[in-house]
Amino acid sequence: MQRFMLFLVLHIFIGATMAGTGVIAALSMGYGTVGPILIAAAIGFVASFPVTWIVQKRITSLG
């Protein structure tokens, strides 16, 4: 249960960071409408799941 809670807490931060990075990338490429911004945010959010899993595994393997 502790690993799942750690995963959720990490995903809050990592997911927001990667979604925000996707939005900034979309805006810097000139896509200023709602569609591309939402797509970039969704891609960043979904891509953060494996990143969160890797970070969580590395944190729990240290202890």
C-alpha cells in the first residue's frame, strides 16, 4: 500500500510537470488553439506513468 501511495504522490508532481512541458512545447511551436494544447497536455500526462513507475522503483530500491 505504501508503494501505491508513493506512486500517486509522485505522479501528481511528475504528471503535472510533463503535461506542462507538453503545453509549453505546443505553444512555442505556434499551436495556440485549445485542441493542440489539450492533446499535448494529455500526451505528457500519459507519458508520465512509466516515468513515475521508474522513479518509484528506484526510490523504493534504495531503502
